[in-house]
Amino acid sequence: MAGVLACFAVASKPAGAHDSAVLAAIHPHIVQLFDAPRSLADAVSHFLIDGRAHGDHLLVIARASHWQLILAYLERRGVHVDHPGERLTSIDARKLRQRMMRRGVLDPARLEDTLDGMVAELSSGPGGLRVYGEVVELFAEEGNFEQACLLEDYWNYLQQKYPFTVLCGYSAAHFADPRNSHYLRDVCGRHTIVKSHSADALGTWLTTH
């Protein structure tokens, strides 16, 4: 499986290095570590509202419980996604992951049918595309960091094909064990921006040490 997806790892250039530094600055691949679901929802809602202000189509790939929290924060800030004209697509992360996998691992053909097809369609419309995704978080929750990194490689591969910004959210708790520090480096090395909110003590400590 790793060999099948090797082309994505090569194309995406680890350590967040793209062929064009300008492109990476305009369309970054961001990772943020969160201490709690509400912190996640707060940050993601700001990320989406900023994209909305720039005329981006918004794509949210989140587990159902997180989407409900994000939705509450959006509505609190005056964004009602059910209003006509709102360009927001939401997808259940667990269901999407099932569609991307075959026999328990990510399948290249299914990745192309799901993520590639969806990003191609949404990024081709007016404005840009801004994505929040946490399928990688589902893998990390299970301790399957290899699959999480393969999916991060695929996001980098897609960013070389289409202009879009993506934010990946992870619970900081997955990396609290010192034995997982190399996995944190692997994950962060696949992003152009690594951050955590100052109120998230664990996330901040992990991203600054």
C-alpha cells in the first residue's frame, strides 16, 4: 500500500515544501492541534468565515458531533448555512473515510473518486475553495498515524492540481505520549503552517517544543 501511494509522498514534498513558496503562502496546508472540541469549533468557524469573506466555497469534512459544534459557532457569528446563497458543503468524516478505504487501508482509486473529484468540482466554480478536514484525526484517534500521513500526502498532491486552502484538525492528546513525538513531526512536516490556540495549553506546548 505504501508503495502504491508513494507518488503522492514524492509529489507533495515533505516538510511542507512546495515547488512555489508563493503558492504555498496563498493556499497553505494548515495543521492545528486542539485541546477540546469547543476550541476546535471556535477556530474552524473563524477559518470558514474568513474564507466566506473572500468568496470561497466552503467544504467541511467533520464527524457529526464536531459539525454540530462548528455550526453553532457559525450561527452565533451570523452565518446561517441553510440560507440561500451560502456556498458551504458538509460531509460526515466517518462516512467519507469508509468510501476512501478498501480492506482497511486507503485505496488510490477511491481517493481519486472521492476527494479528487470533489475538490476538482468545488474549486472550478467562482471564487476559491477552503476545506476543513478531520478524516486524518480519525486515523490518529486509532493510533494509525501511517494512514493519517498518507492522507496528508494526498492533500498535498491535490494542492498541486487545484488552488485551495486546507486546515487539518487533530486532538493534541494523540501526541501527548512522548513515544508519539516522531509521529507529530511526521504530521507537522507535511504542512506549511503548524499552529494551536494560546488557550489550548497542550497543543501550544506540543507545537512550540
